[in-house]
Amino acid sequence: ASNSAGKDRQHYRQQQSQHSSSSSSNRGATTEAATILQDGCWMLGSQQHLLQLMRVLTSHSQAGMVLWASYCVHLMQDTARVCTAAAARPAGAEAGSSSSAAGSVQLSSSVLNVVAFAPGILPAVWRWLALSAGLPLEAPLQASRGLDIAAVAGGPGALQPPVALVMGLFCRGLAQLLQVLDDTDLHERQQPFSVGTSRAIASTLNSLVFHTAFPEQQQRRQQPQAW
């Protein structure tokens, strides 16, 4: 019995040692990936790079905007995964992973800031959405009292995946932008959108939120009326 107990303890220690070695290896890979993002890939989130990429991709076809949006989204998501993994490291892990994770956060934020603040990007994305998804490019003054946008009447689930991808990136950039805009920018300077375009965006997003929260309203419209 004593020999059996000794073997069990030895086997347990071997398992613990292997697990510790594997965890250390994973932490090392995470740190290395974050360091690469920080030291070698910062230019991927630069304004010049993203503007050039958008211009090249969208000059060939309508699908170019989807490719560009997908690139931005994946870049932000991948850096976020690296940051999450680095943040989950146990106490006592290598200190370098902290600065590397900070660099990854900076890259992700840089991409979002370019989408939000670089001249012409958000207006170009909205024009693409208007042409590709049947959204209004501009809306009249009457839209301020409420305008139901038929293209989003089915809620987000009714959007085609490429449109949903671009719409998601647009909303993230717009949310970032609205944190710094004031009434003077929107109504007097009309930057980055004209008042008509701002009304169209607001009406579209209001309709999208409404039909997301109350999908039964669309179902009632599709039911035949009994006369």
C-alpha cells in the first residue's frame, strides 16, 4: 500500500510539472504575439495605411468596402484576444507581457480612432451602406418626427452578413466620434455629415433599434388583413 501511494504521488507531481510547463509555454507565446503587435505591426492601425487600403479596395468594386471593414474588425478582435490572454496571466508571470498587452490595446484603439476621426471615412462607409442596403443617404426634416426605414424593418437578423459587418463597424466608429462632437459640429459646421445625412443615420438606427426590441411589429405587418 505504501509503494502504491508513493507511485500515485510521483504520478501527480509529474502531471503538475507538465501542466506548469504547458502553461508557461502558452504565456510565452501570448507575450511573444503581443510583442510582435506592439513592435512590428503598429503601422497596420495607422491612418495613412487604412486610408490607402480603403482607397485601393473600394476603387475596384463594391465588395472592396466589405473587405476593408473585415480587415479593421479582425484587426481589433485579434488584438483584443491577445490582450485578454495576457491579462489572464497569473501573478508572477513575466512583466513584459503587461507592456506588450498595452501595445495591443493601443493598436486596437488606433484602428477605431482612424475609423471614427480620419477625414472622409465614416461618410464613405455611410454612402456604401445607402447604396448597398437601400438606406437613405439623406432624410428630410419630417424625419425628425419619426421615419420607419423599410430596409431595417426585419431587425439586424434580416441584414445580409456583409451589410451587417459594415454596419457594425460604422456604429462603433460613430459611437467613438459622438463622444467629442457637439451641436455646433453637427448643425452649424455640419461635419462630418450634412444635417440631412445625420437625420438619415438617426432615422435608420432608431428603426433598427425599434425593430430589434419589438420584432412582433414587423410580423403583424406581414400578416394578411382580415376584411
